[in-house]
Amino acid sequence: FNAEEKDLLESISALKAAITVLSKHQGGAFLQIPQSHITTVAMTLQQQMHRHALLLKGTISPSQKRVIAAFIQEPQDYFDA
């Protein structure tokens, strides 16, 4: 459990750092990020959700899971809606 938690926290920290860096360089306009970067974020999120499914089971609400699933399935369309 501790190893999974550590790995998950490191992944979250890496994603937060990436968002911070991108926000500074893009003036906070996430929509201006190249499609390949958005796809990479979606793939990373999917991998982490799968890897830590048991740990996240009681943490993420059903509505949050739907939002995440929508982003993972169609990251390029997610921000157009």
C-alpha cells in the first residue's frame, strides 16, 4: 500500500508540476496546448487510474469518474464542449 501511495503521489505531483509549467508558458490558456500534449496527459491519467484503481476506489466519486472517463476517451473534444 505504501509503495502504491508513494507512486500515486509522485504521479500527482508530476501532473501538477506539468500544469503549472504549462500555465506559466501559456498564460493559463490550457486550450492552446498542442493536441499531442493533451493526449499525453489523458494517457498518463488513464494509466494512473488503472494502476491505482484499488487505492482510488473510495476516493473518486462516480461523477468525477465520469468526467475523467470523458476526458480520457476524447481528450481533443473535452474542452470544446
